[in-house]
Amino acid sequence: MAIVHADTYADFSREVLNASGRVLVDFWAEWCGPCRMMAPVLEEFDKAYADIKVVKVNVDEVSEPAAQYRIDSIPALLLFENGEVKARTVGAMPLAQLAAKLGL
């Protein structure tokens, strides 16, 4: 499954809050070095966990979800299931560590 970019709050609602199943949301920003380091890790995650949709939200362009989920450090990665947060972690890390922190 391809990584989805939520460019509006409506996109976020459709792709994350109204989605059935699990969705990993990456809250990031273009200027954030650790966020850029996570990009290839998220590509790996997308291939390794094909049953989990990956959605990226640029906090500088779509601030509502970041405020709603109290994102104060990025990259912040939240695992949603049927629209509810099930796990969250902050910071750049390799795939195995990300999976462990998310309980996968």
C-alpha cells in the first residue's frame, strides 16, 4: 500500500478517523531532520506491515490534528485502530524499534 499524505483536515478525517483497521500516522515537518530520517523507515514499515495504512501529516500545513492529539515533538508516530489512538512514540528510530514501541 502506498503512503498517503493528508493535506487537509478532511483528508485526515477520511484516511485516519473514519478508516476501519489500523493506521500509522506520521506527524512531521519539512525542516525536521529526524523526520526526514524516518522517511525510508516508513517506506520499510509500509512494505513490512501491508495491513497497516501509513498516513503522513505535515504539521506546518495541517495543524488541527497536531493540536487535537497534543503533538509537541516531531516526528510523532501514532497508531490508530478504527479511529482511536492505540499507541504513540516520538523520535527517529529503526524499523524494529518502531514496531516494538507500537506493540507490533
